[in-house]
Amino acid sequence: MKVWYKSKTLWLNVLSISFVVLEATTGVIPYPATFYTVMGVVTPILNAILRLTSNTSITLRAPIKSLKI
């Protein structure tokens, strides 16, 4: 298991959401009108690739290491 913030899939989604929100609220990203179409196609493809290459589950908290006495 790995901690959630080490997940490339989650970071891809955060980055994608950030770009969409930034473009929708400010219009500062100089992309053509097809920006949302590209995001709607590319993001799921990249998510699928990352999921297929991943073999580790994630957790919200770091696992507690047991003490060996």
C-alpha cells in the first residue's frame, strides 16, 4: 500500500481538474474551443494507462509500523 499523495493517477486527475476549472473561470489558458473535448478524451486514456501499470493500492493514512522488540 502507498499513501494517496504518491498516486500518479490521483495527481493526474487533480491536474486535469485544475486546468478545467482555471479555463472555465478565467479563460487564461490559450486553447481553442476544443479544449474540453481534448480533456474529455485524453484524461480517461491516461487514467486507464496509469491504472493498468499500477499494482499498488492506496490508503488515506500511512501504515503504522509495528515495533519489534
